[in-house]
Amino acid sequence: MEYGIVIGLEVHAELKTKSKIFCGCSNEFGGQPNTHVCPICLGMPGVLPVLNKSVLEFAMKAGMAINCEISRYSKFDRKNYFYPDLPKAYQISQFDLPICKDGYIDIDVEGETKRIRVNRIHMEEDAGKLVHTEGYGSSAVDVNRCGVPLIEIVSEADMRSPQEAYEYLTKLKSILEYTEVSDCKMQEGSLRCDANISLRPKGQEEFGIRAELKNMNSFKGVLKGLEYEVKRQTEILESGGEVVQETRRWDDEKGVTSSMRGKEEAHDYRYFPDPDLVPIEVDEEWIQRIKDELPELPDVRKKRLIEEDGLPEYDAGVITASKGLAVFYDECMKGYHNSKVVSNWIMGELSMYLNENNMEIDECKIAPAQLAEMLKLIDNGTISGKIAKTVFAEMFASGKDPEVIIKEKGLVQISDEGELAKIVEEVIANNPKSVEDYHNGKEKAVGFLVGQIMKATRGKANPALVNKLLKEKM
Amino acid sequence: MIISKNDVEHVAKLARLEVSEEEKEELTGQLNNILDYVSKMNKIDTNNIKPTSHVLHLKNVFREDVAKENLNREKVFLNAPEHDGEHFIVPQVIES
Ligand SMILES: [Zn+2]
């Protein structure tokens, strides 16, 4: 039988405020264990949590960027459960009146736009971290992360393949990056993704029994974890079995999911309104103020790059998917005119070196203006396109200006006709066979001779001039 | 009877409370009495009354996003039954 896939995602994003959600502890990532703590986030009795205003505004901003309705009235609730990473034995979250609801994100599915609905976004506090010490019969707890502000973005079960879930997550990350509410680093845990996935026979309206997937720590992990679940559930259904409703853990190394048993009662959270925190009322004026702060979002930016700069849709999509790349591109265009050339360098050399060095664009030493400068040096004949790659590599490594590198390494292109003519004549004299081939109509021979000339000049010969001289002199 | 002995056992388990058979009987009775008492309010017509989500007539109490001095570690561990100077130590938590 053929099965249809149904996926919904729950994404937690850490907000990059300066302080925690309900206390003034530093919200910086890392830090020595248990140094970013105070009586409030330690869960001491008698303390009073007070909401960080920026957390609320960040949540509103994220909500607007995801096309949500902002709740005029919202409140906090306690979610009760026991776990050693949660000192209070309850997490402050939002239950029935979340700050944002009914949004959507548009994704590209095989060239078509598909709308994925977002059910809600709510604010909550993060829990601490358990450090497992092998074999000692004990666990160690670091409370630094307790009280780090989170938003949880809950989608509807609108995705129909692991790839769609991947696209949704990518787009969501990009939107959150643009609004600058979160760092969105999955490896550091500032973006976390859980998934609900079920299968149903093709044509059936009703959803099948779903499994909840956890511990997918990268974008690839989400894709692979979901693909594995599709396979696993298909096999169960085809052999006449029934999928068990449970939480499963993705093991990235082994490439499998396994059941996290023993938490059957975990879903009885006994939510109730938190009496320590008072309700939030947001008026039109406040909403408008946040709206005015919204930056240009990925979809709009992509459209601008296509319509105003004439970039192909693919290029515009790749560049605007990352805010860092998009900013780099825009800055570079201030000093150079040809958008496609800029996009080629960004998607080519720049992305290649970033990937190779596992770096983010904000760690890159090359300033956009320096790339623009280098492109101008190609256009005015100072360096060839090929030498430019050497210059670029050096710029990436040292952050030096292209002119400086060219001078230091003696990379200026040889465009002097007299100087080049001598070398061309030498190469012709040394390669009579190739010259003969050329006269016999073998155009390929030219390529070989050009190669020889480049070798003799260590790549510095002006290619256009070389071609012209070669043909004249043969 | 709204609350059964089963409910008491369930709630006790969620709250990590150990309750004797005798106490279960007693608590079942007490909780039912409380709920009976509260259920009198169901007779009041609340059609035109907005649900109460908070008992205080306060709203929008915020703090500015400013990081302040954290608690020093000695104080952090002052009440901890067990610690190693860096972490709180708890009985092993077994995952999966
Ligand atoms: Zn704190």
C-alpha cells in the first residue's frame, strides 16, 4: 500500500537578550558551570520572577515575521514535572493564552510555493543541563541555562515529506536570523527541533498514530531522523502491525531512532496560571512600534534581488537564505556594479572557504568592500580572473586589501604587449608541433599554447592579449 | 463522588508523595468535600463575567533587559546536599 506522510514541527529558539527571562542573570552562552545563576533561576523559595520586557518584544517581533496574530492579552502558566535540570519542579511557560497565534511560513516545494501554518508561538524558560558522569552513580547539574528565554514555535501538521520539514526549518531559521531575535545555532542548542510524524494510507483523511522525535541536533539530523521514521513506520504498517504512540530519540551516530520508555505519565503537566507573574496586555501602538522595527525579511529581499538587481531566482534564494550573506552581498554591490559576478563569488569561492573552515560569514576576514575592490581590479586588467582566485584565498586568510596582496606577491597581470610578445614568440618557437596542428585546423592546439604561456608567466599574462598575440604570430 | 481512590493515587504519584492506604481513604474523602464545596459556585450564573486568569488587578510588570551581578558560587551551593564545587550532584539520571 502507498502511504502519505504527515509531519509537524515544534521548534525552540533561544532569544539573544542580555539577561534571562525572569531574572537579571547573564544570558551569555557557556560560562563556568553554575556561575550565571541567582536565587530566582535556582528556584529558591520566596523569590519573585519578573518578565524581561525584551523577551516579550522579541517574541512579538518573531511572531510578526511569521505572520502571526499578536495576542492583546496573554499570561504565563506553570508546567509541572520533576527532573533534576528543573530546580523549581515546574517550568514557566504559556498554556492557553500564548503571545502569538495563527501564522504561516511559505516554503518552496519543487518550484511551487507551499504555505505551512504556524499554530502558535509562546514564551517560556529553558531548563538546566545534566552532565552525566559515567559510572559514578550520580549526575551533575549545571543551572546556567535555567531561565534562558525561549520561544517555542509550533507548526500545524502541514508538512508532507521530510524534505518539506527541512525546508520549513531552514526558512524559519532564516526568518529568526533576519529579525535578530536568536542566534539559531543548532549545534550550540540555541535552535532545537522536535517532530511529530505519522503515516496514513494514501487518500485517507484521518491522521495515523504518530511518534514524537527528539534529539535531532542538526538540520541534516532532522532530515535523516524523519527519513528513518518513514522507513520504520512503513515497515511496521506493511507487516500488518501498529505504530506505537511514543517519544523516540534520534541517534545520529547509529542513524536510528529508539523508544524513550518510562515517561508514560510525562504528559500530565497539570498546567495552572502562574500567580507570580501578572498578565500581559499589548495595545495597537506597541504592536505598531515593533512592526516598524521589523527588517526586510527573506522573501521580500529575495524578490528585490531578482527584480531590482536582475539576479537569477536560484542565486537570490541562496544569498537571502542567510542574512549574513545577504548583507555581504548588498554591501559589496555598493562598490561594484555587476550583481551576477558578485553572486558568483559569494556562492563560489566565499561559500567554499567558509564551508571548508567551518566558519560563519560574520567570522570572515574579507570585508565586502574589499571583494568589490578586487572585482574592479579584474575589470581594469590589473589581475586576471584566475589570479583573482589566488588573491581571494590570501584575502580570506589574512584580511589584507587586494592591492596589497597583489603588490606583495607580484601578481600584477602582464598586459605589456612588447613583454608578452617575447614570451609568445618563445613558446611558438619551442612548440612547432602544436603550431602545425593549429595550421591544420586543430583549434585545441591554441589551448595548449596558452597554457604554456601562462606557465611561463606564472599565470600573470593577460589572457585576452595572449590569445590575440598567439593568433597574430602563428 | 468526583474523586476516586485511583485519582488520589495518580496525583500522589505525580507529586512524588508516598501515601498509606489509610491516608488514601482519608484524602479521597477530604478532596471530595473540597470539590463539593467549590462546586456550589457552578450554580452561579457567570455568563457575563470574564474568566479570571489572575487574582491581582495588575498587568504589564516588566524589568528592563539588564544583566546584573550573579550569585557567587559558594552561596550557590550553600543549601545543596551534595556538590563538587562546580556542579550540583544528584542521583544518576538514566536516559533512554
Ligand atoms: Zn538568575
